[in-house]
Amino acid sequence: MSRTKILIIGLIVLSFLFAVTLRLGHVNRQSQPEEPQSYAEAGSFPGWSEGIAGLLAPLSPKVQLKRGTNTYQTGDSLTVSSGAGSGIVLTVSPSDRPFRIATFERQSGQLRLLYQDGTDEAESLNLDEQSIDLPHRTRGDRASLVALKQGGMLQIVCEGSVQCHLVLQ
């Protein structure tokens, strides 16, 4: 088969995939809010953006969390004692990367993740205070937070009577 035919077939397949994802995005959009800020408030994002985020997640820079002398990285587990309002506070280490993503997967318990970044840059990007409850009504047991270059503080609060456990992805 000639290179031209392979190129044409590849372009046809790419066009088909584009049309399918465009159609899926249009179907999903009918039940979604119109303003970008309302997506964050509703706790859901357009289907195509979640798919792209899932594909790019392994390539994105990760956070490193510190608590005293302990350092937590991708794949590490965190346990938070049970009891209403009990929790731990972790430091998100500074980095030379402009942003990093911390993805957590809940294993047990009801959790609230509260991230604070006191920099002007975070405030201008509306990333100075991020709060997520797990399990989440639309995202289930996974949640992600964005940390900027300077880092910040992450508080993990166990809100139920069962000991809470989550994994840093």
C-alpha cells in the first residue's frame, strides 16, 4: 500500500474520531451548565475534558506532600483517624514546575480535602482555596487538586465515624 493511501486512511479515521467526540460532547453539554465557573460549582466537567485529563494525567507533574519528617508521593497511602472533624495537615512542597496535580482516591470513610495557597497568583486564578468532599456525588472516589509553584497547605478531614483512608495517585 502506498504512503498516500495510508495517509488518506489515517485522516479519515482521525476525522471520524473527531466527529464522534464532538457529538458526544454535544450530547453531554445539554445537561451541563454554560458558564465555566458553574462546572466547578456543580462538580462536573464536560465529558471530553475528563477524557483528555485521564489520558494526560500520567504525564502531568505530581505533588509531594510532607508531614513532619514523612514524605508522601504517588502511590503512597494516607490514613486519617476517625471521629468528626479529626484530620491531618500536610505541606505541599514548592517546585520548579508552574503547576502540579494531586489526585486522591478514597479507600474508606468520608473525607473533606481543603487546600490553601496564599499567593497572589493562586488568588488571581481562583485556586487559593480548593475544597472537595469524598465520596463526591458525581466523581465518586477520586478527586484532584491543583498546586502552583510555591506550594501550600492541605488539610484532610475525616468526617465520619469510620477511619478514613486514601491513596495519592
